[in-house]
Amino acid sequence: MNREKYSRQILFREIGESGQERLLRSRAIIIGCGALGAAQAEMLARAGVGFLRLVDRDFVEESNLQRQIMFEERDAAERLPKAIACARRIARINADVQTEPVVADVNYKNIERLITDVDVVLDGTDNFETRYLINDACVKHGKPWIYGAAVGSYGLTMTIRPGVTPCLRCVFEKIPPPASSPTCDTAGIILPVILTVASIQVTEALKLLTGSIEKLHGGVIQVDVWETSFHRVSLQKVRERADCPACRHRRFEFLEASLRQSALTLCGRNAVHISGLGDVSLDLREIAERLKPLGEVTLKEFLLVFRVNGYELTLFPDGHCIIKGTEDMALARSLYARYIGI
Amino acid sequence: MSVTVRIPQPLRRFTENRDVIELSAGTVGELLEQLERQYPGITERLREPDGQLRRFVNIYVDGEDIRFLSGLATEVRDGTEVSIIPAIAGGSESVLRC
Ligand SMILES: [Zn+2]
């Protein structure tokens, strides 16, 4: 171990030399490398967590740079997938850290494989569909995971230890309505709340990985950086009282979902996300050749961009696709069927 | 003396941006009715059309989830602190669904 590199963290007695050694041997997964995920990745990499699996389905855009601290102008210009951009930056930050970027949509087929060989799961996603899937997989396999979300200047976080604390479904029984519902607003977001929520999540991860279990906050934390308020609600009594399908009945409804390609409107972005197909790997080059006569095609290392009739389709090798220019899910599905056709 | 209701930011556009509201009521249900009278539209975000609390919104009375107390009939008294916690999707797209 390079003691000099981690000397200030080793001086922090709660971690110390043995804690640092544990961190270097630890494995974490970050699901979603957007705002929260990028901040988590940066902190875990600097702390010397030995292995980071970085999963993201999206590419870097200019509007991300205000709050997604791992990315730079040129990543947006190149439309680099976020998972790849994150891994490249971590390689520049700390060579002790081994990374595994995964450019894919998380779904019921791959989630269990992604989480079973890690010590902790960090939530950097922006949607509840994926979070309930993470929750099912983590409860099933007994993996701790750390929920986090932020909007405006407001954030929420909660640490889930299956069998010990309540899980996400114990606390929020039902998935909120889809983003296309009238209750969907885009409230904007500022970076400080992202860093605040990610900092609490990462601190919890460090406690889990170094064995400071008794120091975990044990509740749901609400923070508002604009109001300067920090509020913790204890969840001590929730678990024994909740009639949770996952914890109590070990019924994992999100993992058992039958394969159905789902479409999801990306609120405020004039775009629809079409999910991937699980374990497929498309030949983007071949698809690019086929699409060339129909519109404008740009083939990149990790994705394909196809522009036609004012729509822009960004296709990834696992089949997932972001369709810009509409919020109409049926229209997006038909564009996908017509041009990608898988 | 009265009941303190903490309003999370996603709902503050209904409350003229106030984060703490003092009300007097006997139950959580009455509290929501008062809140609605004062800030029309706010409880539509918290309750289903049939009046039940939405299942992705939690209300805590002195730190206890009302689902495990008496729901909307849960009693509140002077000095009680009520927190409303909606599930938020958030993340990179700054999407609010509540
Ligand atoms: Zn549960």
C-alpha cells in the first residue's frame, strides 16, 4: 500500500491503516454515472476503493457539465458514454483503482450478475424503475445499497441493509407515477445538493466498507442546501411493521418482470428512453450501413447517432436507445421499430 | 402552541416557499384539510382521488410513519412535528415526480 497517498485518510482514526487496507480490497458498483454517480465515483476513487464497476446507459451532453463533475467539454463534444468517461477520469485520478465501465441499461436480466460480486451498491440513477430493481436484487442477495436522489436544492438519502434496516419498498410502497404524468415537473438542480447527497452516500459506503456499522445514520435524511436544513427521520420501527413483499415475503416482483421492452419519457428533455433487450450485443456498424440511405448517420466508438425527420436516435450496443424530438412514447416505439427494428 | 408541519422543497411552490407551517388540528387528516384550505392544490400531490395517502408519499408524526399509526386518523397535538417525505426520482435529469 502507498501510505503516503492515503496518509491524511489513515490519520483519520475511524479509518486508520487497517480501514485503508480494507478499502483497497473493497469492491463497489455505481449504478448511474450522472450527477450523483459521478460525484460518488470521484470520491470513492480518491478514497482508494480498489474496484469500481461503473454502469450507465447515457452519453455526456453539454447540459450535464454544470453538475456532473467527472465530465469535461470534450466528453460532451465526443458524446462519450458516461461510464467510459468516468473510467478514463478515474484512471487519471488514482491508478490503484481498477474500473469496469459497463455501457448498458440495467434490467432484470443483468442486475443480479452486476451486484453479486461487490461489497456495496451505490444508487446514482434518476428513476424508480431501476431503483426498485436494485432493491429487489440487493434484498435477495443481502447486499447493502445506498439510495440517493436530488432535485432543485433538495435531496433524500437512505442506507439499506437487507435483513437489518427497512428496504426501499418498506418505506415507499409504490412506484411513483411515470414521468409523463401531469405531476411531473422539471425543477432544475444545483450542484451543491448533488455533492451533499453524494457525500452522505459515500460516507455511508466508507463506514460499511471499513466496518463502522454502528455509525450508519439509520434513517432517511432530507437535506435542503438552499434552506440550509438537514433533517433525519429514524426508520427504526418501519421494518417490523411494513408488510413488505421483498423483505417479508421474499417476492421479487421487479426481478420477475417478464421481458418487455419499456419506454420511458425523459421529463423535461423532449426525449424518450427505450430500454435494452438484456444480453444482446448489436453490430452498430452493420446498422449504420443499413440506415445511411435513410438519414444522417454518425457512428462512434460506443454508440450510433441517427437523425431523421427532426428526430435523433442514439442507439447503444445492448439495444437501448434515446430518442430525441418527442415525448410521445408510442411514437418513439414506432420510430424504434421502423429504424432499429429489433 | 400548534403543530409544526415541515414542507419538503418539491411542495413549496404551493406554500409561497415556506418550509415550516404552524397549524392547529386534531388529526393528520384535519391537518391536510387545513393545509389545502390555506394552500389550494397542495394535497392533490399527497392524496389519491379517493382521499387515501399516495403510497409514494410518507408522513411522519414525531418520526413515526403514520401508515403504522392510525393513518390519516393519527392524532396530533400541540408541539407535534409532522414531516412530509415524497419519494423523489431526481438524479441527473432533475425529474420530480410527486
Ligand atoms: Zn422491505
